[in-house]
Amino acid sequence: MAKRRSYYNYYSDFTPAKPIAAQDGIKARSQRGAFAKNWWAERWIEALEKLVDSGRLSRGRSYARKGQVLSIEETKTGVMARVQGSRRTPYKITIQSAPLTDPQWEKVIDALAEQALFTAQLLAGEMPQNIEEAFKTAGVSLFPAKRGDLTTDCSCPDYANPCKHVAATHYILGERFDEDPFLLFRLRGRTQEQILQGLRQRRAGQETVEDDEEEEPEIVIPLEETMEYFWEIGQPLNAFSVSIRPSAIEMPQLKRLGEAAFVPTPGILSLLHPAYQAISQAALGSAFEDSAQEAQDE
């Protein structure tokens, strides 16, 4: 049912009521600047910002940073939250993203399985940078692309939907996406395990086809016949090409674990980032120095 615009609602647009300070609310980690760290969380927030006016967005960001969002719970159909506003009773918020149909998901997983890199990154808990291409191939979108893809509701008296309470919830939810990118999939109707199982089945089927196409069986030399030269390199490695590239996502293991409650601000990711960077640089330096030394020795 559409909310009726009362005189109170009209007046509150210009003089918003001050919210009651919340106790033990969920405060956004970001106290200034952008809320999201990863591109997929940024895209989620962008989807909301296209639907809400700047005034309500600003108040929503303020609510999120002050801890006015009391709780967020994932449900079968989306997300349910409670936000403390200017009234004694917290407002109830729901955010739902339209789920994809089973045939649509099958097309998406087919497209994902065609790219080995997509499969590897998803199995490692990472969100591939170009994953939207797979969804476009299936004729759908991972992120809410039109108004009907995102349904929001709030029990507050504001006639606007989405309101500032929905915006506050959405910003906190964006930070949840940073920690758990598979939440995006669940909001679209599939769990992480369902997607990974589908990818494994398709990859296994591709490998079976490739095996069937082999013309000559592989010759396996018994181990006892190779003991004398087991540790030798064998064929020269001069033409062996090595390409070292950084991960598409920095510190993926830590991001999968999420922030630890016992670690103070700015959080474990920020605190360990310099150490991870230094270790990575040292490892690369050591590898290339060893390679250069070997080349000189030859």
C-alpha cells in the first residue's frame, strides 16, 4: 500500500526530526568518504543512490555512521533490519532483490564455467572483476539494474521510498558485501555452494570430453625406472615463461575471514596491509634475484 503524504511528512522533509541516540547499534566502519572498499560493494551502493534524493542519502549516511541501524538479518527473500529513528519504537526495514529464475541461473553458470579464471576465483572466494559479462550473456544482471530489481519498505511515516532509514541499512549492507561477496548471489536466489557445485559439474564434464578426444594414451614410466634421475630437471627450462601477477583482490584470505571483533580501529585489514605488501615484495625480489643469479652462473 502506498504511503499517504501527511502534513507532518511534508514538513519533515524540510526539518527532519533528530533521531534518538541508539545503544549498541551497528556503526559503519567508514566514518568519512566511501563506504565500500571493493568494486562489487560500490556497485551495490550505486544502485541505491540512483533511487534516493541527496538529502535522504546524506541523512542515511549519518544514521549508518552513528550506529542507528540496530540489526540486520538475512532472510529467505532478502534482508530485514531495524533502525532507530526519532520515535521510541525502531522502524522495520526490508530490502529485497528480485531473484533470478532457475533457467536464468543455469545460463549464468554455463557462462561462468566457460571462463576458467571465473571458476578459479569463485572457488577461492573472490568476486571476478568481469563477472557481469557472464550475467549479460544470460540476459540478466547481478546488480539491481532497474527499479523493479530492488524492493524496499520501511515502517516510518515518510512518504518517500526509499527513505533515509532504508538508505542507512543499505550502506551498512554494502560493508557486509565487502566481507561476503556471495551475499549478492544469495539475494539473487542461489547460495555459494549451489553455484560452486554447478561450476564443478560443468568443469568435470568439460574435462571428460577433453579426455575422450585424446588420440594417444599417456605413457607412464614406472617410478623405479626413474630413481637415478628423479631429481634432475630433464628438458631445459630456457623457454619456460613465468608470469607473476598480483591477485585481483588484495589479501583475499583476510577478507574472507572478515574483521575480527577484538581488533581495534582501523581493523585487521588496514593493520596488516603494510606487512602483507612488504612480504609480497620481498618474495618477488627474492625470486627474481635467484633467477638472475642462475642466469649468470650459466
